[in-house]
Amino acid sequence: MGETTGVTVNGRQYRWPASPVVVVCVDGCEPEYVTRVVESGAAPWLADVIARGTALEVDAVVPTFTNPNNLSIVTGVPPAVHGICGNYFYDREAGAEVMMNDPRYLRAETILAALSGAGASVAVVTAKDKLRRLLGHGLKGVCFSAEQADRTTAGEHGLDDALRLVGLPLPSVYSAALSEFVFAAGVRLMESARPDVTYLSTTDYVQHKHAPGTPEANAFYQMMDGYLAKLDGLGAIIALTADHGMNAKTDAAGAPAVVYLQDALDAWLGAAAARVILPITDPYVVHHGALGSFATVYLPEAVDLATVGRRLAGLPGVELVLDRASACARFELPPDRMGDLVVISSRHVVLGTAADRHDLSGLDAPLRSHGGLSEQRVPLLVNRRLRGAPVGRRLRNFDAFDAALNRVAS
């Protein structure tokens, strides 16, 4: 399709942007973060969007982790279609546990790649480099991470010297400054190059450490509010959503509340008979210790799945256990990349493998994490009124591009 009409991606049509479009994924943005900072009076732009634009709560993808949801947002479809079902998974063909950062695992075209291929100018800025290659797959345009902004080249990232462009020092990967760099880059790109479409994806460092309404959380959202107001002032249509929410995962004493699935399975079936995969796992484990609320379990063929499933469901803190087929049907996941069972813990509990495999020494605040059903509700805010909605299904975070490109009222 030509640029006067738009593009079709994964069965969905997207109009050509009439104004610059900025889609923002705020990592770990529980809806209460927005309501609390607005109540404090520290976020006038967000308050105005709620009053005059569109403010919805929608469902993220389960598992509520970074990679599956960012890729759903930029493809407009669930993991069953695009194939990215975690940050980490067991590759049956390779017989190895691997990070899911390589574009070879992606099974669908992105909206970003399709628009750039049709002639649109597109820019992507993500906080951590783990997402850059997936988000930039097939993209002709600017694509770099705040984490490695000092290494950008025109050939690989679409621009030289991102640090000079943004005018901020290289931020620590474990800091709120990493996300601020993303927003600052978005503003500078809009001022200098004015891309047709921009995608900004932050990190949840703040949300892992600070609850909604705390001074630290409100300060972070106040910072974000200022940059979003600048993008709005530059004429951008802005759609803001999140990859997942965030909850405290502690007991009454403030200690991490963990169900160690590998320890339980080893006791029942024998050492290493079962394999527990935690899809939250990534290189940045200091703030969550690789503990999240979603796990998948691989079992020997001789084991009765129903019996093991019932025993797992009986563990205190486990909310739901499903076999592969049921889990993939309910959560729209790729069956060939899931284990025999899927386990989801309750709101304030996380799942681990074995107690001796998780280093929690880096936690300097009570554990907050995500991954389960309790973190599925996220905001979808647009600085314009919308018309219409997808028919016959609930709204999702991966409707963000549809909202910004197709449903902004003229």
C-alpha cells in the first residue's frame, strides 16, 4: 500500500500518520502510578490528558514481562503470532536455555519496519539494549538504546553520536536517568528530525523499587510528564501504555515471598527430573533477582501431568496451574515455546527455581516484581479523543498504534 493510505501488518491496517506519532511504553507502569502523581498535582500534562484526551485501562500480554509486551505493542498482535513469549526460554531445538533477544525468534513483521519500508521516517529509542535488536528488526531508520548511546553509528543505529544529540551523560543501567535519557532523546529527535513515527520504551528501575505515590515514584512521573508535554507542544499525537504493572512481592515482615518450584519438583520427582524456566530472567537481575510471577515447567514423558499440576496448584501462593494447551489458548502463546505446565503465582508472591540459585543480595528495597495476572492491567493514554474501538474483544496494550494511527478523532 502507498503512503497515502498506510500499511497492513499482521492482518491489521494502519493509516499513514497525518501528524508525528509517538508511542510510549512505560515499563512497569501500574495504573496507580498515574493516578497518584496526578492527584499530587505534579503531572499537569497527564492530568490534562485524563481530562481532555483518552484515558483507559487495558490488558497487557501474559506473561506480563518486557519482551513479550513490547513486541506485541510494535506488531499489534499477541505472542502466538510474533513468537516472543518471554525474556528467556528453553529452546527445544537447541536443547539450551537462552535469552529471547535475537531477531531470529521473531515470527512477525513490526509496524515500525512496515512503515519505514513504505517510506515513513521512524525512530526507536529503548532504555536497555536487550530490546534494541528485536524492536529494530527490518527497520530503516534510527534505533538505539540509552544503555549504549555512546556506541551509536550511522550504519548500525541510524545516527552517529547519540550522546551529543541528546546532550546528557551516559546513564547507569540501574537508574531513573536511563529512562530520562529515552524521553530526552525523543524530544531532541522530534526537534531535529521530526520522525513520522517514534517508539520510546523505558525501564522499570523506579517501579521495582518504589510504590505508587511515593516521593521517588512521583518525581519520576513528574520528569516524564515534562518531556511528554514538550512532545505534545511539538505537535505529536502521543499514545502511552505499559508492558506490565508492578506489585509488592513480600510477606508481612517485608521479606521476599517466594515459591521455589524446582525445589518442590526435585523433592517429588528426584533431582533435575523437571526443568523450571523463569521467563523474567534477563541480564539485569539486581532489582528483581530473576523472581517473577510466571513460570513454565518441563516434565519427563513418564510423569503424569495432571498429578504434578494438582500438587503445584496446592502450594501456598500459587494462583493458577494450566497445561500447555490450556495456557496457550487462554494467553495466546506459542505452544512450541512453552513447557508442559504454566504456573502463575498470586498477587504478592513470586516464583523461583531453587533457593540456592537466586542471589537476592542486590535488593536494597522490599521486592517488587511482575509476571502474573495481577500485573495485567495497564494504562492506555492518548492526548486526543478517540473514535471507535476494536470490535468483539477487550482492549489491549498492543492496540496503542491502532489508537494513535487509526482512531484519533479529526
